[in-house]
Amino acid sequence: MEILTPLHAIGFFCSPDGSPASLTDLTKEFELLCGIKFKNPETCRWSVLNRKTKLTNIVDTLRRTLLELSVK
């Protein structure tokens, strides 16, 4: 959800008709793609938005990995 939440917020994904994809549709597709299941996507989303301690490092790790790959 740390990745999906900001991508959804900026309208990164669209439905076939060009309208912004709903968080529900986006979550279902991500679950299918990754073979995972979110028990309650909306609760997970709010947890990401309201997290104040123990922040995940996923975005920093992704950025660092992309930078390392770009200099090879």
C-alpha cells in the first residue's frame, strides 16, 4: 500500500475509459499481479497515511536501487 497510495493519489493509473482508476480496482489488480491479498484495503491505506512511527523504507530502498542500477 505504500506504493499504491501515492500512485492512486496522483492519478497514475487510469481505467480503460480514461478516468482515474478507483483504489478498489487498483488494489484488486495489484493483488492479482503480486499474488497477495489485502484484508481491508481502505484500512491499509489509512494506516499508511496516518503512520507516524516505524515508517517503512520501501520508497527509499526503491530509489536507492534505481540509482545503483543507473550507474552500472
